[in-house]
Amino acid sequence: MAQLAAVEGGLRSYDEFAQSLEDLEVLNELARDEDDDATAAEVAAGIARLRDELAELEVLVLLGGEHDQRDAIVTVHAGAGGTDSQDWAQMLERMLLRWVERRGFKADLHDEQEGDEAGIRSATFTVHGTRAYGLLTGERGVHRLVRISPFDSQSRRHTAFASVDVVPVLEDVDEDVAISDDDLRIDVYRSSGPGGQGVNTTDSAVRITHLPTGIVVSCQNERSQLQNRATAMTLLRAKLAELERAKREDELAALRGEQRDVAWGSQIRSYVLHPYQMVKDHRTDFETGNTSAVLDGDLDGLIDAFLQWRPRRE
């Protein structure tokens, strides 16, 4: 039903665009025949509106990958840079969640590990929304921040790194992903989030390590250890399914950007706050000086540029 709704939505968008174009052509003929400036202005406004709609339709065409229509599991990890990197990881988490909110999507936070002094060491959440995975794929990789560190008493400039991993949510993957109990190490611990409902008063949080691959997933936001374990297993199966798909396509290095060092030379995007203001994607060369808007979730320009660039790369 979700796939049907996505297809019907695409067809409906096309039909509406075609009808609007036809109406505009009729209006344009009327404006020319009657030499009506007011109607001509209405036509010009309609053309501008159709340009925006056409850009949206082009994005839909570019989101035709195997799993682009699905929800997404997003994981943010702090990298090189100490406290600054943990603070940067939290800034990235906020940026992505603000984008989710702007799109009208929904996010479920599964796990968040606080930093030593500030920020977070990692966070995992699921984004629910049509084409969430396809839209967020370009965020996968290492993100670099350059700024005056708020944690440096001498106010020196620091560079921090954090990584973002994005995998699709796959329904009914049990038959495709075989997981042996012997390959798992399961640890339980006390949740570190806000209290209430006994969440942080019992050992209900669950961390699962898949020993053959080293993949680690955690969940602490459900009410019981059983629920947290079930959610963690869902996250693990999704990550293993993505890993297998990447191996089949022989694109593991490209698809699993977080496996590279989260440090110099591996970043996909740089966010410079000092000595000048700029966000630049090193794959697409898209850049903007409005860093505050980007960090507040205005990622559509960066995402659109990536989607336009991806087919050229392939």
C-alpha cells in the first residue's frame, strides 16, 4: 500500500502539472489576443510557479533507486576532535531533525549516548516519510566543522569531525538476513535519558554487537528491555541488509562512508564558521554562505545538488 501510494502520488503530481501547463497556455493566448497586461502578469507568475513545480518533479524522477521510497535509519557518530566533535555530532543531529520537521516527516529516537563534557557520542533515530531514505542518502559520510571552539579558553580555531550513516528501513527482512545467536553479544544497561515510566531506573537499555561485522546497535527509549531488544534487532537487520546489498553491488566503500576514518581527508562536506561563513559539499561543489540556515535544517539545496550529481557519478 505504501508503494502504491507513492506511485499514485507521482502520477497525480504529473497530471496536475500537465493540467496547469495547459491552462497557462490558454491564458497566454488570451493575454496576447487581448493585449492584456494584467493577464500577461498572471502568466509570468504562473511560469515561475511551474518552474518550481518542475524542479520538484525532477527530484522525484531522480529518486528511483531500489529503496529510495523507504523510511531511513540515521546514525550520527562523533569523530576526531574530542569535546568539539561530540558537540558537533549533537549539532548535526539537531540539523537533521530540524530538516525532518521542515519536511513534515516524523522521527523516532532510539538511542542517544551523551558526550563526556558536552554534546553526544552517538545517536540513532528512524525517519518516517515518503522517500526519506532517498532524500537522506547524500548525508551519509563524514562532516567537518571549522569554528572558534567554545571549549577553548584561548578562543582558538578548532576542526571537528562527525559521521552520518543512513540505511533504509526494510520490512520482512528476516528471510534475507540470517543472524546466528552465536554471532551476537547482547549487553543490557541502565538508560541515560530522561526519567519517567521507569525508563532510567532499571537495566532496560539494550546494546547488540554483531561480532562478524562489528556493527553495534543500541536502543534505550522503549519502556521494557524486551521492546528495546526487538527494536535493536530491527536496526541490526536493516544495517546488515544494507551491508549485503552494498557487497552485491561492489560499492561497499561508497555506500558505507562511515567506515572510513572520521578525520582529515575523508569529509563529504565542510561547515566553516570562522574566519568566514560557508557550507560546501566536496562531491557536488554546491556551496552557500547561509550557514545558520543549513544548521537549522535548510538542507534542500544540498540534497537537490547531490541527487543531480549522483547519476553523473554512476
